[in-house]
Amino acid sequence: MPQHAPADGPRSGTADAASPSDAADTAVYTHGHHESVLRSHTWRTAANSAAYLVGSLRAHMTVLDIGCGPGTITADLAALVPDGHVTGLDRAPEILGLARATAAERGLANVEFASGDVHALDFPDGSFDVVHAHQVLQHVGDPVRALREMRRVCKPGGIVAARDSDYAAMTWHPRTPGLDGWLDLYRRVARANGGEPDAGRLLKSWALAAGFTDVTAGAGTWCYSTPEERAWWSGLWADRTVASSYADRAVEGGHADAERLSAVAEAWREWGRAPDGWFAVLHGEVLCRR
């Protein structure tokens, strides 16, 4: 990854001192693949996470889904291009077994999975009609370089699509004080790993810097407010705070100790118990025409 961002502001998306190869080689994924993380990732679908792209898909298209994780969005994309083909790519080869199982359970024959790095995609120029990345660019060392690579492997006239959350724009009720502490802690840990947790607001800027001239930018949301949604969202974040790779990196980086993490987890549970609880996640979205 490139130089770590200052704690008080987002990165521009390019490295000042690190070389491009350094940016790729030192990438750190803040969340890891703990069960509490996969609880969230396996909930994601094309409908709730890629609706801004779905209307542009056609049955014959070839699609590259970068950062596919357990493959639930990938499988949905494959079902939407029945005469085409989808390649799911993830940097963590250990997650691809779950992605393959997801596709197999749905009986999809037009999808395959491989491991790779978005900074240096192992595909020829112009290989895909659509190149898609959901919640990826916030975790990479050089998002502009990543978008340039996505542009390179996209066919002329094709689409590069990216969606990322914006942590600073997340909002909730009631104003559980411990959740303010969670947000501050998460943003510091993510930036210490070289990521940009407020990526959503920067996607258009990064796309323009990557050479795109036809960029449609928008926003989407997730919202959790029913008792079931509150229990699910607060529970996975409480567990993630004390048991995932994020928790390990918070401690190892000197950002928090076990007592602080336990207090943050309890704040999540407190919010989840509030009968008037409401939490909104804002995402930036870009559709970039090649």
C-alpha cells in the first residue's frame, strides 16, 4: 500500500513515496474472513449491493467481479448474464472455495473463480464487457491504479462499476456514545492499514484521475431498523470488534486494548436493543464508460 493517510483526512488515492509495486505488495485487508465478517458478506446480493449496475447488464455480457468474497453477488451477476460469463476474483484464495460452493448450489455453469490482485490484473486488455468491484477500493493501497487496471481489462464501450461505503457519512439513532468511539477507532485502524474508509465520496475523483471521462456518480444506502435487522447488524459488529482480524489489528497497532474493544462491542449491543434504533450506511457509486 502507499503511505498511510493522516488520521485527520482521506487519502488522494495515489502514493507519494511508495512505488506502484509497493502499493500492491503491502495491501492489508482490515476485516479478514472471520464468521462475523462473512455473516455480512453472504447477505449481499446484486439487488441490495449492485442495483445501480443491474440495469446496464445484458444476457451475453462477460463480467469480472473483483473482490468477490463468498460469491453471492458474483452468482447473482452470473444469473443475470445467462448467455455470457462471469469471473470472480479475490486476493484471498481461501475464500474461493465458499464462492465456488455458492455457484454450485445455484447450478450456475457460466462462472469461474480465481485469485489475483486488482493492482495488476492477469487478463489481456479489453477482456470484459463489465468490470465490477463492491467494497474493494476502500481497502486497496492505490485505488487510482486499481481503477486504471479495471479500465485496461474493460472492452471499449464497456462499463467499470464500483461501489464503496463512506464511514464518516454513516449515521444512527439513538446517539449511543460508544458508537462514536467505534467510528473513530475503525477509521484509524483502516487508515493505519493503508485503506481509505471514506472511499464512497472519493470514487468519482479517483475515476477521473484514472483516465475515465464518462463517469456517472451516485449514491446508495443500506438501512437497518427492524428488530431483526438491528439484532443482525449490531451482533455482527459486536462480534467483529472482539474476534476478527480487525480486532487483532486494532490491538497490534496500539489503537485499542481488549477492554476498549469489549466496551465498543457492548455499545453495539446497546444500540441493537434500542426499540427506536436506526442505522444508515451511505455508499458512493460510479458507472464509468470505457
